[in-house]
Amino acid sequence: MLSVTGISKRFPGVQALSDLSLEVAAGEIHALVGENGAGKSTLTKIIAGVQPPDEGEIRLDGRVVKWRGPADAKVAGIHVIYQEFVLFPHLTVAENIFIGQAPRSRIGFLDGRRAVTAAREVLGRMGVSIDPRRLIDSLTVADQQMVEIAKALVHRPKVLILDEPTAVIAGQEVVLLFERLRRLRDEGVAIIYISHRLEEIFQLCDRLTVVKDGRLVGSKPVSEVTRQDLITMMVGRDLSHLFPPKLSPTAAQRDETEVLSAEGIVVAPRVRGAGLKLQAGVITGLAGLVGAGRSELAMAIFGGTKMEAGSVTVGGRTFTSMTPAIAIAMGIGFVTEDRKSEGLAMLLDVGANITASSLDSLRRGPFLDRAKEAAMSEEDIANYRIACRGPSNPVATMSGGHAPATAFSSWMSRRVASMWAHARKSIALCATWRRVGSPSS
């Protein structure tokens, strides 16, 4: 069905892909696997016509194709569900699902009633109960993900590429998604499935291809690969070196000081009297199904969402009304669920994003010390292995794996600056943890 051969792609300062090949058969779910920055997102964009390859060719149904843009690829039957949603926030669910192909009346006018009915039908087949008349910006991130999937299915794709589709869904929604993907496979659709959750690959996929540093490592049937084999292929070294035995902290290492507590937090409609306590030196998991209120609770603690009731105590001070400015001043960082629309300044470069939360420590009088900013950002780029040509690299051009690393490093830069002025008062509150104890999470 789909074959890409000898694909290479270079960006300024970065060789993203080198002589990479991939073959996906009709009626197959094919896993594309690799660490962050391996080149998966770049390959996806080339297949979808978003970016042209520097070298190599793409064949679809045995014919060599050259896309002039994403529209050509979509017309040919290639549809991609990206990590970053391609939705119009001020249009309804039905309008987004049928964008560009909305039902029309006999005289050619858009038929909104038919669109709503058809959207409700496709969402119902997926097991999702979302009102098609709601605006996209009123939905949770998980519901927006389901709209993206529904939008892809109405195009009846030949090749469907899913980039981390379960990153913001869980439980029954994942089960229903897998059932739908298996039905599409049985109907002859070629599916490329990208995920870091290794258990999903063994549960769902027929074959897998591993890429590392933009190069092909190998392709094998999933039935012939063990979990340890797969991780070794991904990281290029034995599993024992990647996951050393986990040691429990000693009494001397464990600091039971309570650094933050939240009590009686209310954020309608999902958070009703919730709370948590965080201790120094302890990783606390915030678990629950999609829609349980995890993200809303974290956002309220950070001050991004107004608390209707409750309090947050941090650094010995209690707040009944939090704002991001107060939270940052008290040493709280927040890695958002939707990094690109809420956690990064997409019009700025990597260096500006890394140092955005630490500007007070980079001042030289009334001015910003550019040399110090560059030094801080270059250090973080090296520490977190962020693939870019340097601090001046536009953050908007980064891969799906390295953009989150940039967001995280921003708060770690803030932590260093905070420790300089407020020793041991910094914590990081991450809303993206889904589970605790799983190496693939």
C-alpha cells in the first residue's frame, strides 16, 4: 500500500532523517517506534505532504507520488492525526468533522442539520457522547482528540497515521479506539501507529519499524520481538543499562517536609473538594481516568483556573486565590497537558522559551543579559538532548518529542534560578503523568 525508500531530510544544523525506508501493507497496523527526536514526526510530515524530502521517493499503490502539499496527500487517501490538533476552536464539533466536505442541501447550501446528525453517528460508532453542536474550545483535550479521530474516519482513508493517539485518553476510550482501528485494518486500511506506550504496540500492532537518530534500525513482525528486544533496538544498548534497579531512598535521603498541600479544591464541574499533599524528595502520581479532574486540579493549584473553593498552602503561606504569577513566585512550575498552545511561546525561539520563567535572574540592570540567556539555554539543550541547531532555533519547527523537553527545561531553569535565591523551595507539578511505575509511560 505505502512504501517510502531512501528518505533523507535536513534542517539547519540537524540531520533529521538519513536514508530511511518504511513499508506498510494494506490491512496492517504498523508501529513506528523510536525515542523522542528519532525522526518519527518528520517522516510523518513527509508522507503527509507537509514537508518535501531532500532525497528518496514515496510510492502509494505501487505508483511514485510527489505531493505539492497536504491536500494532495489527503485526496490520495493519506490522513494524519497529529499530536497537535488541527481543529478550529470557534467552530462546532460537526463543522470540524466535516470541514471541507459538509453535507449540502439540494440547492447547494450547507446543511447544518445533516452535519450534526452525521457527526453524532460517527462519534456514536466510536463510543463517544459529545454534542456535535458544541464549540471545540469548550471541550477537554481528550474530547478534542476524539473529534480528530472522527474527522479522519469520515474521509475513508487508505493510509491512516496516528501520532500518540492515546496520550490524552484512557480506559474505555482506548479500548473503543483499538476496536475501531482493528475494524479499519480488516477493511484493508493501512495504519501507521506511533506510540511510546510499548504495551499498546504488543496489544494492537502487526509489524513494527524502529528508528533511531533518523536512521532505520529494523522492521519485524511484533510476534517475533520481546519487550526487551524492542527497548534495546530503540536505545541502542542493553535494557539493564537503561533501567537499573530502583533503590528506595534512605532515611537520610528522604525529606518528609511538606512543601505543598491543597485542600477542598472545587472547580466545577469535575473537581469537587479534592486535595493532595506533596513532600520534598517524593514523586507523587496524580491518577484517574480521562475526565476525572486531574488536569483541572493541577491547573487550579497553579492558578490557571480559578478555584471556587479551597486553599493551597506552599512555603508556609496559604492562598485561597491562586494566580500563575503567585505560583511561579512560590516556586511552582506547570508542564501543561497541551504544550504547544499553553506551555510554549510558539513565535519565539528555543532559548527564549527555556529562559522565559527565569528572566529575573538574567537581568543586567533594566536589560536582558543575552550572553547569560544563551549560556543557560545552551546548557539545557545539552542536558535534555534537545535536537535543534541552538538557542536561536524557532520552537515552532521542533519535533513533537523535543518541544515538550523544551517546556520542561524552562521550569528546570527556573528551579536553578530559584535555588540561587530561595534554597530548596522549588517544586515541579506535571499534569501529564498518567501512571506510576511503567517504564514506557
